[in-house]
Amino acid sequence: MLTVEILYYMPDHPRFLQTYLWQTLDEAPKFPRLHRFLNFWREEIDAVIHSVRVAHGEPLAPPAWRKVDGYIQRH
């Protein structure tokens, strides 16, 4: 799972930054879908990108469970 936060300058108001969040499945570490999307943005969208933040992780990983042998009770 890939989460991308793009900060870009608004075309009509170049002093203001706008946020665009995007999630998709992609292949780490090369991220081909992200590169295609950013190339599309640069060619087709008038907004200039300020910065891109990327976070990725396992989307379908099983939950982390561990056995607990005891517990502590507090009054």
C-alpha cells in the first residue's frame, strides 16, 4: 500500500498551497505507478508541485498477534 501526499501551488493563486492525498497499490522500491502519476501531473495539470511525501507498507499483512500468559489487575 502506497500513500502519497502532494503539496502543490494552486494555479489561480500561486501563493497558496493545496494538499492532494492518494493511496494505491504499488511495487516498492521503484514505485512505477507513482512515477507514471507524477509524470502525468507534470504534463497535464497546471499546478506546480511543491513537495511529495511517500509512505508505504504491507496492505494485506495479517494482524500481529501474540500470546499473553497472564494479566495484571489494578484497583
